[in-house]
Amino acid sequence: MPSMQMFGRRWLAGTDDLVFPGLLELLMRGIWLTLMSCVLCRYYQWTFNCLTGGLLVRVYLIGIVVMHSIIILLVIVLVNRSAQGAIYDTKARRVVPNLLVAKIILLLPEIALNVLGTIWTYTNCIQCDNEHFTSTVVEIGVLFNWVMLGGLVFVLAMVLDPVGSLKLQEGANGSVDTDMVLHRKVTRIWVRRFRWFFCWLIRDEHSHEAFSQAAGLMSSMFRNTDIVPSDFIAGFVLLRVKQKRESREQRRLALLAEQRYNCTSIVNECFTGKPNWMCLKKARHYLQLSVAIYGWPFLIYRYCITGLFKMMPKFFCCACFRTKPTVVKEDNCCLCNFAAIRYMSKLHSKDILFASFVNHIFELPFFVTVDHETSSIVIAIRGSLSMRDIFTDLTAIVEKLDAQGVPSDSYAHKGMLCSAKYIKKELDDYNVIEKAYTNFPEYNLIITGHSLGAGTAVLLAFYMRPLYPNLKVYAFATPAGLLSREAARIAEEFTLSIGVGDDMVMHMTIDNVEDLRTNMVQVLQSCRLPKYRVFLNGFGYALFGVPSRDLESTWRHRTTSEMRNSPLLSTHSPVLSMITQNDGFPTDTISNHHLVPTTSSYPNEQPIYISSTYNELAARRYSKIRLYTPGHILHITKKKKSKEQKKADKKSGTNSNEYNYEMRWATPEDFKELRVMPRMLLDHLPENVLKTLDNVLEEQRTEIGFDLAQLSMI
């Protein structure tokens, strides 16, 4: 970063991206040069005995050795230059494009020599005595060279930026109209990519709309950012280091100020003052149903070897030709998904009233069951499991929420809103809920789901509340960008949202992703290490964690004045005084200050001027309306132990704490930052959410009752 400029255009690669590819090429060419040198020494004298083409063989052998020697020297220089300077210090790598051009030019004689080698080994035009070692090495080498040249052409095609023309980029920076033209062009390119890579989705009714929405989002996120793909990896590594440093400083300040979140490890204490329907035991029960709707793929994923045998007793073979006890849509002939639901939920087939496994864009699988254990009729909606679901997630533009009982200015996530309307239509068409209440009029209506299913469940509840005012929603790992603020506040009347740990989906709104993008640009600018060092450090962090010394040594040292004038630092930041006192690092908020060059106290480092593009980037927003997490939000985290406690536990072999988890009631505003954490994906997976609730309830076994009588009373 910035992207490399060559042949009058920008490329999707930086001048610092050639270190590891260059080292790999050096290894392969070194082996090839060694083998060909042996061939030259062994076979050179034999070429004078060739009947025809001896001169061509000598030209090939000498040429290939000389060519590989020149290219190896060039690649060594290229790797050395590419490893120079910090990520944003392009001046230290200014010769890299010229070296790369020279290497590309050398492809022409290399191709000519490879053609000559092909003629020698695979035709009868050259007649020489065959020597086994020589013929084997040359044949393998010629094939390998063609594969490598083909791979190089593929890589060049992959790093070609379709809108990388420098004339177009310069016009976009100076004109609003040109920027709009660029936006439309980038959007069309993304739509074309989606159609090529996900061609099987084109037949979906809403595929064009979803592709267009997702393409517009991608264009808005990354247009004019001058970020290459490898910058994302480096940026995530640096963000992890930066956020760990900030967390450490914030914890220190919180301890000094005697401020801390109001957390507790006791469930009864946590739920004191909450409505009776909000119960962790019940939530765990409904989460099991939310997991069951994931069907046979989830069961096979959880039990790779025994999953099929667990489902077999539940199979309904030849269901295509037999009368089914339940209305089941779009399952296979053995009703594998239905069998998986029965196994994971422990429900009888007669209690499942309706099951739909239709999975298109804006159309999610769900099932309706009578749950006699909790005296309720439950609608369980599946979360994201397919590419169709991902495009439903990516259709993140706001749409007006036209349900009864909500303010007129209420908005919601469009993809989930369309999914909720689809499920409502299916329930009405098959008259499922009315039939259920005919047989069980005293039962309550419950809607539950995980992830995408959780967001859809909350929106479905808004449309069903006029007919069923006492319905309740149990949502797990609910997406953050779901409802406008007032609608999210109304959802507190009937929604319990439960999140675990560092779940990224509970922090993933468009605004948070845009802030993450801007913060990523900032940390790339502030890093003083070359990119290859960042990659190596990231590998070490994944294995051993982030060492304390790297929290300080990764960043450029800047004066207080320079940090206050950072284009990505707000003067109103609550921790600005903290970072300036500690020679630190700008926070994540945005400012409109004038640009200044960053300087370093390290010798040999050049000042880096930060482009005003990033102020515009920080101000550019895909959506004008921020969406929030709905309902009462229970956030469960693993309790962190001090070093002394860890040592004591290790020495005694026991757990010094009675409780390993703590929980608190969070607000939607607590999820306004997307942080890069080690468990940000794992904490979202349904099996880990279920395991966490099981562990919490197991710790509370002496605090709460587990018999059905107590449960029904709650």
C-alpha cells in the first residue's frame, strides 16, 4: 500500500508484496538452476555428436543456465527492495516497478528458450543421443516452466485492476461526476464477478437485486481506498495489536477511576427485576431448536463419523412416494433435514407441524413445532449456512419497517426484512399458526433463531404481534445492524438477545465495517514495520499471542502535536489525553484536521504524507441511518483471571474461581465498534453459544432448579 503503478495504471498489488513470492521463486529457480547446471556439465560434449540440431541444444543448455542466473540475481534485488521501508513508505521501494518491468521483459527470451526445449524433448526435429538423467530433467523442467509461466499470466490477470487507469483515478479525485461514473463502473464489475462466481444463484428470483445491493456495498466500501488485498491481512494483524494496546490502557484507566461494567456470575442476580419470561434455562431450550433447523449439514459437521448413523433411525425413506405426517417442503427423498431436526431437538414427528427447507435469496428454512415442555408453539428460523444466505446478509441497505405499532420513521435491514415477510406469507398460506392454536389455545407463541435467523425472528415478530400480542422472541448472536434505534427500543418489550464473547456478528453493522476500514488505513499508515515483518509477526501472534513489547514497538513515534493533527483522530476523543501522555497511537474516531507529514525518531525513515483521500473516506457513508441490536441484550463472557490466579490454579491443579463466566445487560451502543479478536468467529458459531449456556447453567446447578415443575412455574 499504496497500490503499485506500472504501465500507466494501478495494480491490485503493492511494491511490498513481492517478498514471499520472490523467495518462493528463488527456491524453485535455484533448484532448477542446479539441475540444469548438472545437465550442462554432463551433456554438453555429447551435443557435438548430434545428427541434427546440436547447436540448438547447446544454445538451449547455455541459455537456460544464463537466463536463470540473471533472473535469480534480479529476483534477489527485487526481494531486497520490496522488503525496504514501512508499509506506507513507497519512496524506499520506488525502484520495484522498474525491476518488475525488467523481469517481465525477460519472459520473452525465457519463453523462446522453453519453446526450444519443447522442440528438443517432445519432437523428432533434433536428433541426439538420449541420456536418461538429462532427458528426464529437461522434460520435467520444460513442463514445469510452462506451468510456472501459465501461473504468472494468471497472477497478472488476478492483480489487474479493471478501474486502475491513472487517468480515471485522477479524474475521480477531482470531480464528483467522475467519481459517480467510477462508482457505477466498480458496481458493474462486482455484479459481473458475482454472476460468474455464483452462477448457480442467477435463477433465484431476487438474485439480480441482491447482487446489485452487494456490489454497491463493495464499491462504497473500497472505492478510492488504494488498498490492495494483502493490506487487509496486514491491517487485521495491526488492528489486533492496536486494539489490545487500547484495551490494556482502558482497563488501567478504568481501574484508576474505579469504573467497570456491572458484571455478575450469578444468573439469579443477573435476572433480578426482569420479566418472568426472560429465563436462561428457557433460552437454552429454545437455542437447541434454533440449532436443530440447521439440518443434516450441521449434524454431519458436528459428528463427522457418526452423524449419518445418528440420523438413520429418524429417516423417512421413499418420502417422495409416501404420505408424510408433516408438511415438509424442499427436503430430499429420505427427509434428511427433517430427520436431523428430530434428532437434535428430541421432538416427535407429530409435534412438528410444518417444516420448510426452501433456501433462496430472501427465503430462509424454518419449522413450526408444538413444544409441550414449555407449553409453547415455536417458530425456529435458520441462520446463515449457504451462499444464498450470505447474499441475504449483504443486502444491508435500510428498508422502511411497515409493521403496525412502530413509528413511521422505523427502518430495518432489507435482506432480513424480506425474509421475515416471506416466512409470514408461508405461515399465512398454510394457516399453520391458526391450526396450532385450534388444538392448543392456551400455549404461548415463541419465535427463535440464531444469527441471520435471529434478526429475521425479531422482524417477523413485529408483523405477528398485532394478532399475537403476547409472543416472545429468543434471539441468539443477533446481528447488530438490524433496526433503527426507536424500533430496537420497542423490541425490548418482547425480545431477549443473547451474545457470547467477541462474536463479530453482534458488532457487524455497515457503519462499524466502514469504521474498521478507516482504522485499517490508519494503522497501515502508522506502522513502522515492513509488510513481510507484519505477516511474520501475525503468524507468531496466532501461535503465541501478542507480546507486550510489540504493543509499543510496532508504531511510529510521533509528537503530541502530530497526533492531535492526525486526520483520523478526533480532538473530542475520550482517551486522547491517554494516548498523548503515553506516546501512543490515535484512536478510531474521525477528524477534519488539516494534513501534516508524519515524522519518525528512527533514522533512515522518510516522512510520509497522508493523502486527504482518507478524510473523504472517513466521511463517506453507505447508509445515512445507523441500525442497532434489538431487545434486552445479555452479553456472556469468559471471566479473565489474573496472572496470580493462573499460577495458583496451575500449581494446585484446581479452579480457584467458582464461576468461569460472567454476564451483564448491555445496550445497543456497546456494540458500535468491530474489534479484531482471536475468537470473533468461533464465539458466533451456534455450537459454541450452546456450549457456553450449558457451562453457565452447569455452574449455577446449586442456584437454580432444573425440574420441569419449576420451569413451568417460571
